[in-house]
Amino acid sequence: MPLIAIALAALAVGFEELVQWKYGVMGIVALVTLTVGYRAKSVAIGGIGAVILVMLLSQPG
């Protein structure tokens, strides 16, 4: 069980670093907002994070 938790934590950190490298600070803000909204079961906060992330992903270039 601890090995799975460590692997998931490493994967999450790696994904956050990838998002920050590619999309900058706004990518991390969007990811954190989406995660907080999901964990708090708040559709509004999660929706804001999702919209920011979609806007970043849909940018050309």
C-alpha cells in the first residue's frame, strides 16, 4: 500500500511540473482550483478551474 501511495504522489508531482513547464503559473492555478473544487464538492470552484484549464489548452501555439 505505501508503494502505491508513493507512486501516485510521484505521478502527481510530475504532472504538476509538466503543467507548470508548459502552461506556467496559470496552469498550476487552474489545476489547484480544479482539485480544490473537486475535493470540496463545489461545482462553481471546480468549474472555474476547468474553464481556465480549457482556455489554456485551447490556445494556439
